[in-house]
Amino acid sequence: MESIRQGPGAVKPKRAYDASLRRKRAGRNRDRILDVAERRFLREGYASTTIAAIAAEAGVSVDTVYKTYGGKPGLIRAIRARALLGSGPIPAEQRSDDLQAKEADPRKIIRGWGRFVTEIAPRSAPILLLVRDASRTDPGLRALLEELDDDRLRRMTDNARRLSAAGHLRPRISLSDAATVLWTYSSPELYELLVLRQGMSLRGYGQFVADAMIAALL
């Protein structure tokens, strides 16, 4: 077949645009912004860290930070959400749900939670403790702290509900009581007391959390 030659005025076909490259670049920018923000928050404090400084170090514009995360509270939410993924290739919350769906022994379920908390707490507790401390003088952060606490209570209530539905809770332990136990032992304050202040190992911390939950609930 004879090839068709295009004249000087012919319109060249558009090259297919690879949107995946743009998504990858945007993803790298998001991760870099979060890395810089987390490092600056923990080093300099919440109030002293500026969006301008984060943007400059991350190599993006201030507008990019605001459009992506909506300011410092949004950065805190994103840092904490990333921490909740844990350290495995599968998000910790998904692994927890799978464990509860497949495992019949409640002690093994709670032992699994103890292992998950050793992945999550070192990543989430420092930023949550930062928000707690900064909220003492920043009314806006008080609302954010309450939001994050309420979200953790919601997740712990879901876990407690599954234990209750499977008949694992001992008599006279209400759903609310069980949720409070899980919420308390997953708190950043407990990590602060045992690991940061007392020097307990992460393994020992996970075992302590699991033992305490089992003793209180089963």
C-alpha cells in the first residue's frame, strides 16, 4: 500500500498523552510535601512551621500546598492518615478487618491488634501529641484534636462491635465500655507514657496493649 504523504499545511495527529506520568509526579509531590511538613512540625512546632517554608523545602509553590492539603490542619490529617497505613504493603486497617473476618479466636485477633499498634503508634503518636500540646493555646487545633479523637473512637467502636457480634465479650461489658477500652489502649498518650517516657520496647508495648485489652474485654 502506498503511504500517504502529508502536505505542509496538514495537521499532525496528536501524540497520546500519558496521564500516568502526571499522576506519578503529583504523587511524588504529595509525598514530598508530607515528608517535609512532618519533619518541620516535629522539629519546629506547629505554630512556628509555615506553609511557605514547607513549600520552599519541598520545591513546590505555596498554592500547590494549599490546593493539595488546604493548609496546616489538612497536612496534619494527611500525615496521620498515612501513619495509619502501618508499615506493610497492605494498610493496617485492612489487615485488621481481614484478621477479624478469618480468625475465630478473639485472643489471636487482639494479639494482632497489638502488633498493628507497634507499626502505627511510632508514626502517628508524635504528630498527635504535637496537636494535643499546640491545642492548649490554639482554639482551632482543639477542634482538630477532637475530630481526630472522634475518628479513632469510631474505628475502635467498629472493632468492639465485631467482638460483641461474635460473642467474644465477657458478660456485662457493653459495646460502649469495650470501645472505650480499645480507644484508651490505642491512645498516643499511652505510647508517650510507656515508650517515650519509660523506654519500653515496641515489642513490649504491643504485648502490653494486647494483654490489657484481653484482660479487660474477654
